[in-house]
Amino acid sequence: MELETLEFRNDLALYLVEDSSPRRSLLLTYDILWSRYDTFLSSQETAAMRRAFNAQPIVERAFRLIQRHEQAVLNGDRERLQNLLNEIDIVLPQIRNLMVNNFTGPASIEQRAFLDEKIKVMYAAMFILTLVLIFFAFRLYRNSSKQQELAWQDRLTGLPNRNYLLDCLYKAVQQNRIHTLLLIDIRRFKDINDLMGYEQGDKALTKLASQLNSICLPYGYPCARVSSNEFAVLAYSDGRHLSFFTQPLCDSLRRAIDSIYPGHRLSLAIGIAKSLDVDTHSGNSHWQFANELLNNADLALMRAKQAPVTKDSIDTFKTEYEQEAQQRRRLRDELKAHLIDPYQDALYVAFQPIVSADPNRLGCEALVRWHHPEYGPINPELIVNVAEESGLGQRLGTWILQQVHLALNTEWQSINTHIDIAVNLSDSFFNESLIADVITIFAKHPEQRKQLIFEVTETMTIDDIGRFSLLMNQLRDVGIRIALDDFGTGWSSMAVLNHLSFDKVKVDRSFVTGMADITRQQVLVDTICHMAHQLGIHVVAEGVETREQLTSLQQMGVDEFQGYFFAKPLSAIDFYAFCIDYLNQKNVLLSKQSIKNLFNINNF
Ligand code: C2E
Ligand code: CA
Ligand code: CA
């Protein structure tokens, strides 16, 4: 009955929509529906159904409705048929409910209502869930873009960081793009932090970074801050004619540095490495290639940093730098082993005599020596450098002091005069633990500490003059004297002399060498002597090679002399022999008379 009502309703609707629609189908479904209602309302079999669920009045109402419109159906009266359709649409859900009630009972209706309700709740929940998801997705996006930023960007300066640079480098290698890497170091940047505070230091870095960025931007060269005071630029150029870029780069950074810190103490060191110079042997992965380039730029930068700190310097990687770096690595490993091997004899300390006009004194300078089986004699400055850069500076310093202590306690003890030993201190050795080291090494012979003179250089004092002065006083308290080495080669020798009280100054070899020809040098040495004596400081001249040099130095009043004229650095046993000879009146300085005799100097 429900289906037939529905079918008639649909035919009716179709007839009303389409003008040309034939009425035959409508009449047929009308007849069927008529007889269906009729049968339902009159047959015996449906009597029980009619009583149930209030079916009788509902179906009667529907039957009366179609009966009322019989003429309209037969005539195709559209207007009335439209009314019929409207009314059937009201009757149809009642008949549908009747059917549902009849077949499934009221529980089903309740269930449907319950389900309808549930569906509504579900839609609401889904809506809320979607909102929550969108919120979380947004937060996730924001966090990940922040993480991305942190991963690629330097927080302080806003410049890209080392990771970003490595990525650019990797991509350049991958795309076979010719490139050149520049590493830029701001030397003595620590001064800004120390003297002006970290806030100014940060501002200075930010300024330099923005300057660098504005230079690189027009060329499309990526730049980055790769460590605290080091920047890098990846120039997409073969590097052969890079001055079009490096010149304005240096000029602009120099201007920025001068505006930040007009004291001219900071300088730029730039190391350059070209991709064309990287060894492209097969099997080299992109990463290895990029790392090698970075390593080459680092080596070039190290070279650039060897220039005096007072001026800007640029160096470009050359293949021999890598060989030197390999040699340094090997020396580092071997030095480390030698320092703990009591049986090795390749590394030793030599002693160069320092003679004095005072007949009761004789001295020497302890100088490290290394006879390498493959490389031959290693330059002592290289030994010290290798030790310093590999963290062995302190160990080497301790080892040298131990050798000095050993030497003092050999046959040297039988020398019947006071022997001073000058020991060079490296940067890392001159620190708070030095005193403890000295006390331990000289524990059995504390009186020998009076024989020690520690030689320091001006650059060691500059970083923190207050701390330096404190350490100096502590050393003095245990009987050690301090000499200022290489006097006159630095910038602020006078300032250092003014602020710190030294026992000796050592006039640098370059003054002594140049003295014979250049009167200016003579005047300078003369002045240094005069000034030092006024301050109660002894003057030592190093690099005395000739009789003439000795004579004029003596005339100027230099107190002690060191140089090849007397002896080259000697082994401990040879130094002992020298002392015996010297003290057996072979000495040229014992008395004014002997000098006159020996050097034939009439006006002395
Ligand atoms: P320095 O402290 O100025 O040492 C003096 C240097 O001058 C020594 O060079 C010595 O051999 C050389 N010399 C002395 N007299 C003459 C001379 O008449 N003519 C010439 N041409 N040279 C002379 P050396 O031994 O090559 O040492 C070079 C530098 O290496 C030293 O300069 C010092 O800075 C450093 N050094 C050497 N030994 C040690 C050490 O044990 N510890 C530390 N920290 N540094 C050391
Ligand atoms: Ca020295
Ligand atoms: Ca010196």
C-alpha cells in the first residue's frame, strides 16, 4: 500500500511536470491504488491490521482523498491534481509509519529516532573534531617551520648558519656547479666582548652579518655565520678573478669594524678554497667533496691568520698546505707519544749560553729541539705551534721544565758559579696551574727556583694585564724572575713595560742584526738600554753574532749577551763544557781589561 501510494504520487508529480506526459500510466496507478485502499478497508484478512496502530482512519482519509479527486484524475485537471499531490505528500509519511509500525513495531521507530539523534551528535562531534584537527595541524605547521628556521638560521644575526652553508655546498657539488668558498674570521674579536661587554659584541656581530649579507645579495652568493666570529660565503665563481668580490667585501667589512671599534685592533683573515682545486679522485662522494673544500678553506684561513694580527690578510689554498697539515698531524701524534716516553731522544732541550759582564754569573736559554727521523730538525716555533693547537702546550711546557730541572741536577752542580736558566713560556702554559707545576717539579730543590727566568712575550700580556700581573707576582713569590722577550717587535712594548715590572728585557735579534748598518737601530737600542736601566731592568741582547755587535752593545750598556758569537744552543753536556771553558778565563767579558786585550778596543 505504501509503495503504491508512492508510485501514484510519483506518476502524479511526473504528469504535472511534463506537459506531454500521457495520462495512461497515471490512470493505471490510480486504479491500482483505489483497489488497494478499498481492499484494505473492506477485506476480512486485513481486519486485524485495520484495528492496529490506528490504521483505519488513516487509510480512510487517504481513500477519501483520492476519491474526492477522481474527476480531476480522469479529466487531467492540473490545478486540482496539484492540490491532490500536496495532500498526498502529507498522507504519505502517515502511511509509511503505519507500515513500519505494522512490520517492526514502535521500538523500531524509537530506535530510528535514537539513531537520528545519534547521527546529529556524531555530526556535531565530527565538526568539533575537525576544528581541533585543524588547530593542531596549524600548530604543527608553525612549530615545524620554527624548527626549520632554527635548523637553518643563526639566532643572533639572522644569517643562515653552518648547516645551511653545508647544504648549499652539497647542492653546488651535486649540480657540478663551479664554486669558491671563503671563510672570514674576525681576529681578536674577543677584545670587543672583553672590553665593551657581550651586548656590544652581539651588536657588532649583527652589524657585520648584515653588512656581509648586503654585499653577497646582489651576486646571489649564499653567506652564513659558521662559528662565533667566523663567517662564510659560497661564491659561484671559479675564484680566479675573485677580487671583484673580495675587494668590496674587505672594504665594507673593514668600514664596519672601524665603526664598531675604532681602535684598529681587530683585523680580517680570509681563507679561500676553489672547487677546481679539490681532488676529484673517483669514489669521492658529494659530501666528501664538500668536506674537502671546507677543510681546504680552513687551511687557507689558518695561513691567513699567521700574518701579523695588525693587518687584514687573505690566503688561497694551495696543495702544499694539505701536505703541511698532514705533517702537522703526524708531528702532533709523535709529540704526544714523545712527551710520555722517557727513553726517546729525538725531542730534547738545548741550552744557549747567555754571558754577562758580571764574572759571578752565567746563564743560558732553554730551547726545545726535535730531530725527526724523516723531516730532520723541526723548527722549534713549529713544535710550539703544533703543541698549542693540539692542546699539548701545557704538557710540553711541563716536560721542558722537567728537562731543565734534570739538567740543573747533573754535573752542572759542580760549576762554581750561579747559572741562570731562561725558559720560554707558551701561551697556554702561562696560567694559574704553572706555579703548582713549578713547585712540584722543584719540590726537592726549591732553592733552584731562584735560577729560573721565565720569558714571556708582549702578546701574552695583552689579553688581560691584571691577571698577568697577578700571576707574575705569584711567580716572584716563589723566587722566579720574569723577562720580556722579543722587546721592540710588538706594538705596545712601552705600555707593557709601564704596567708590568720585569726583571729583564730581551732586545729582539732584529735590532742587533740591523745595528751595524742602520744608525736608527743603534739609537733605538741605546734608548731601550737607558730607559730599562732607569726602571731598574736588566737588558739582554740576543742574536749577537759578531765582535762589532758585541762591542757596540757593550758601549750602550747592555748587561747580558746571547748569540752565535759565543755559542749556538748546546746539549746539556756541551753547555757544561762551555761553562768550564768560559770560567777558565777564556771569557771575553770578564773584565774591561780582557775586553780591551781581546777586542783591541781602545776607547772602551
Ligand atoms: P726566542 O725565544 O727569541 O729564542 C731565540 C732564538 O734565537 C733561538 O731560535 C736561538 O737559536 C736563536 N738565536 C740565538 N742566537 C742567535 C744568533 O746569533 N743568530 C741567529 N740567527 N739566531 C740566534 P730557535 O731555537 O730557533 O727558537 C725560535 C723560537 O722558538 C724562540 O725564539 C722561541 O720563541 C721559540 N722556542 C724555542 N724553544 C722554545 C721552548 O722551549 N718553549 C717555547 N715556548 N718556545 C720556544
Ligand atoms: Ca726566548
Ligand atoms: Ca727572543
